[in-house]
Amino acid sequence: MKTLIIINAFIWAAVIFSASYLYKGSEDFKYLLGIMVIGFTLQNGLTYNFLKGIYNRKDKRN
């Protein structure tokens, strides 16, 4: 579970850094960065809760 979340964080970091490089100097840069950070936070939280639910169900079966 932790491995998937860490891989996901690295992918989002790469996307945010590359978008920051590509859009630097643009007027809408701060909006893009804010949207991407919010998107990462939401997606990371949803992934964590989903995986936590799967692992909890596996533990209850045993």
C-alpha cells in the first residue's frame, strides 16, 4: 500500500515540476499550480482511503 502511494507521489511531483517548467512566465501559472496541488491532494487521499478499505476487508476475513 505504501509503495503505491509513494510511486503516485513521485508521478505527481514529476507532473507538477514539468508543468511548472513549461508554464513559467504564464499569467495562469499560479492557477495551474494550485489546481494540480489540490488534485494531487484529493487523489492521494482517495487512494489511501480506498486501499485502507481493501486491506481492512482482507484482515477481517482472516
